[in-house]
Amino acid sequence: MFHAQLPQVDAAAVPADAFLLDVREHDEWAAGHADGALHIPMGEVVARWSAEVPADQRVHVMCRVGGRSAQVTQYLIAQGVDAINIDGGMLGWEAAGRPVVADGGADAYVL
């Protein structure tokens, strides 16, 4: 699958009840993430996806801007998962006014 064919959605258009998969690193996640998202860093996706990613719903994949999540989306699609890349990643999510939370109740920001 070529990147141009990769299914993508703008952050503003992601349904409120969507399953979100954040593939950023631990420090990025701790600084700020979408409320309710599942965190699996990109380097751990191969080992963890089958036990943690639902097979019965669309998976919206995000990173900071969309590059890493595009790679993970391609991988998940190849495994038969209904996955879609969030174009613009967490920066687009934050810019669209979507809720961002941080670990430990700190002020959230996109790292």
C-alpha cells in the first residue's frame, strides 16, 4: 500500500466515541494525550497489538504529526485491522480543540 492510498481522517472529524491508538513515545504521552486513548509506542506495536487493539471496530491511529501513525496504520491494515491515520496527529487534535490530558493532572501540552 502506498502512502497516498492510506486512509486518513482530520482530527476534527474523528467521532467522539472512536477507538484511539497513540503510538508516540512515553514522554510524549505523559505530556499530553487524547483522553481515553490507548498508548502503545510504535516500537511495541508488533508485540502488543493483537492483545490490545480491538478487532471489531475502526482504530484511529495518531502520533505527533502523522508520520509514525501512518506507518502503524499501514501495518495494522496489513494484519486485517480496520485502521485509519489521524492526519495532523496530536498537533491537529489540539488545534481542532479536542480534549488533551496529561499524566498526573499536570497542564497538558503536545510534545
